[in-house]
Amino acid sequence: MEIIKNSINNNEIIKWEKFQVINYRKKLIQTFIISVFLVGGLMTLIGLFFWYVPSWGGTFYIPGTEIVIHPLIIYISILSIFISMGIFAITFAIYLFKRGLRRLELKLSDLRSYPQIHVLTNKRWIQKDYRSLVYFGDIKSPHEAISRTKDFVFIYLNNIEKATVSRIRSTYNISFHFKKIFSLNQYPTFSVKFKLNDFQELKSLLAQILPLEILKE
């Protein structure tokens, strides 16, 4: 909170704030283990399907030749392709995640007791939440529209045309749409989990500062 408090200007008033410490590293490890088991289970089912369902009693030849291919080789080849696809998907997801952490200057150990912060002032939306930025591309936009310091993002509300909010279960997705004077290819979208009372208060305060469109509530 010190970084945010030090960045607050004299004519800036905090309207709403939320602070909590979350063990994201534990959540990530649990997600990784579940993903590995799910992928492993899927590969097992695919393997059983190709082993038991098809009829492997026929004779297979390499096209244009008389070379016979044993059905077991075909089975292993098909299974290897699916296993490789599963390993590639998990590896690529880990690569993207680690690249995002490096860009935010964070380490996995930093997520053990991670301070998640959301602040609304009369001039800016300030958020510290690595999840909303780890897969988000580098913000290439005028500094007066949006800026980022490590895993802190600062959005200047006087350059926002409107904000839209949609609800998916207990998660509220807040999207800030910049004015047309800024040629941005993408709008920052932040998925924030709020209790219903917190959201009602935030929604009311946001509506007082800028046009707010509720897409799904």
C-alpha cells in the first residue's frame, strides 16, 4: 500500500480500496497438479480407445510400397502424438507464465504471500494483481492513458470513455475503454473477485466518476 499512498496526489481522493494477502503459489501448485492429472487421464482414455475399440487385425502397408506396418507401431505412433501435444500444451503454458513473471519483475516465491490491492480514486483505477497482467501484453500506449510499474497498473479515468462490467459466477470482469484519441489495439480487462456488498459499493462509486455499462450481473 505504501507505493500507492506515495503516488496519491494532493487533489486525489481514495473512494474505495480493497486489500488482501493471498497464497497464489499454493494455488498455482494445486492447479498444476490437477492439470497434469487431467491431461494424464485424457491421454489414458485416448490410449485405451485406440487399443480396444479399433480392429487391429488387418494388415497395414506404407503407401506405394509392400512394406508391412505392425498395428502396434501405429497405436504407439498415434498415442505418442497425443502425449506430445499434452506435454507441449503444459510446457507452453508454463513458459508463458514464467515470461509474464519476469516482465513483472516477480519471482514464484513472491506469490507465497502476495498482497492483492484494488484502489479507486476520483482520478485513477489502481490495481496490484499479477493475474491481470501476467498474460497481458506489454502496454504500449500514451503514459497519460495507462501506466505500469512492475505488477502495479494505473489507469487514468479522465481518458476513459466508459467502463463495462460483466459477472461470471463470483468473478466480476471490469473493462476500461479508452477514448478514441488513443489508438489502442486492446483494452485492459481485469477479472476481480468481489463479495456482493463490495461490488455494489464499487459499482455505485464507479458510476459517479465515469459512464458504467453493466453487461451481466
